[in-house]
Amino acid sequence: MTDASLSPDRVDTLVPLTAGDPVHAVRHQRDKVVAATQGSYDSLFDPALEGLSLAERLLAARAIATQAGSAPVAAHYTARLQGLADLTPAQRAALDPGDSPVQDPRLQAILRFADLLAARPVEGDREALLQLPAAGLSTPAVVALAQLIAFVAYQVRVVAGLQALAALGTPAASPAAAAGEPAPAAAPFVHPANLPKPGEPVRVNGYTSETLEWKAWLPVLDLAQASPAQLAVLEASHPKAKTSDYYRVLVHQPRILEERSIVFNAIMYAPGGLSRAERELASAVVSRVNGCVYCASVHAQRFEQLAKRNDVIVQVFTEPQGAGTTAREQAIVQASIDLTRAPGAFGADQVRPLRAAGLSDLEILDAVHAVAIFAWANRLMLNLGEPVFPG
């Protein structure tokens, strides 16, 4: 793992947060997330990373942040690009396009893929992915690009969530927000007789809670040819990583996968704060909004295992908007939808209902993190392979 102390924390800088700020204090209660987020940034934008030039990576990052409406993140990547002395004419044209289209076919393919995954990840199919090898990118370069695009989608949502929390103010500074806002209306009652029994698969609108497999569209790592570093990262990432197409394609970039795995585990399994079941609910909502059938299945199943019920999952699969069996669930679901669909418009008004529903600032941060990490996870699952249904 990268030593995040070696470089300034980008998220703190972009929000901005400084030591002594209440939101800074809340964020750094999740120091593992802070450190691994910075480690992910450092690995993805390491000038020594092979296969994609730093300029290509920064141009893709800038395009994603711009599309997401994140002015501070877009400005950061623009400034980094302007500081590069070795931009090609095509890269300079992409930085300041004007009326001139990008002429470089390789850069066109990279930016087209970045735009697709940023705006419409469910449309990033096998045909879209394979345009990258056709443009000359190696498998490790394609994996690096996919991770970078997904990371920036995560980054803009973390920054937006922290900015919203900072704009809302601390409960002491905003007593009306802490205690006086009306709670969302109760969800319509769904009788348990109309739901599958716990443990039975939920199948609604093409989404399911049953266990699915996943098949990569790129060559996966042959374990017989794996380096010691790759094997070590697989062993640390997940108990079944060595037999998983997902991990065996991502481990073409072991350092990036290592940092991402730490971020994921620190967000989903950290003690305290938002309950595990509520983190799984937010993850399922994001996956449903993004159209990621595989991630929705995994996290619907985990919610049911933890909460011992599936009523809200049926609602989310049917229509995420308005889903939730309590005011607290409704607030979590709505914030998850808002931050997924429009991070650039996410602000204090979107966070206030969470406060009104009784969430602490740490719980709100955990919800933001869960939404953001599935902006990352969905884009990998949707755009590097496809779910495989049983039977």
C-alpha cells in the first residue's frame, strides 16, 4: 500500500478540508479509506505506469469529472494537464478542443470510452470495450483505464458528499437541520404475503437476489504465469480471488487492485457508523440505478442476510424512487439515487433528510462512501465483463 503521507491528500484539498474542520474530523475517523483513496490516486496517476501516458490518463480523468459536473475535480485535472510540457498536438487539442475534433484514433477511443462509462455505464458493452485493444491498448492498459475511469467516478462523489456535509454545517451549528426537518413520508405498506420468503430469490425487472457468476471480456491472468506480487494481491483481495474472472482480470494491474481492495473493504466492513445492512442497501440502490445486475444481486442478498428481510429490496428492484420501509431507509435510498445520478448537483439539500432521519455525520459519511465505491464497482463489473445466470 502506498504511504499516503508522501503526497498531499487530494480529497481534503479538493473539498477543501483542513485540520480542525468538523467534516475533516469526521472524514479522518475513516483513515483507512482516506489513505487507500490517496493510494489509489497515486497508483493511477503514477508517471511510471506503463501502457497509458500520463497525459492520456489526465485527459480521461478531466473528461469524467467535467461530465459529472464536478468543477473542483475537473479543475484539478486541467491544472495537471497544463503543467505537462510534452503534450502532443492531439492531446493539446483535446485539452482545449474549440472547434477542432481530436484526430488521434487512440486518444479518440480512450475519451469515447471514458465518456460512455462516466455518463451511461450500462451501455459499456463488450463491443465498446474491445475498441480499446483495436486502438492499440494492451490488456493491462485497458484495465488501468477502466480502473481510472471508475476511480474518478468514485472521487467526484466523495468530494460532492463531503462538500454537502460541510455546507450543511455541524448539528450544533444547524439545529434546525439536526432536529427540526420533517421526515420523509412513510412508504406504502407491502404485506409479507406478497413477498418471496427470506432465502428465496427475488426476481423483479431483470434483477435478482440469486447468486450469479461473472465472465470477463478480456484475457484473465494465467495463475501459472503470475508474479509473486500478483499472487499476493489476489490472496489479500478476496478468499475466492484466484478462481474469479473479476479479480484475475483486475490483477493485470496489481498495485491498483491492491489499493482498490483496501478502499472497498474499509468502506463496507468498518466498525461503527452506518449499519452493515444499510451500507448494503445503499450499494444495491446504486447498482439498480446504474443497471448493474451482478452487483445488485450480490448486495441484495447480503442485505437480506443481515436484515433478515427483503421487502425494501423488492421495492428497489421495482422502482428505486420512493423505496424504503421507514423514513430512515427512504432517506438513505433517495440520497443514494441523487448522488449516483447527479453528483454535480448534490448538496446540503440532499444531505438534510439524512440528518432529519437521525443519521449521525459519520453514518452520512459511510452512506456517501458506499454510494461512491459502487460508482467504482459498477463501472468495472458492467464494462469489463457480464453476469452469468445459473442454469
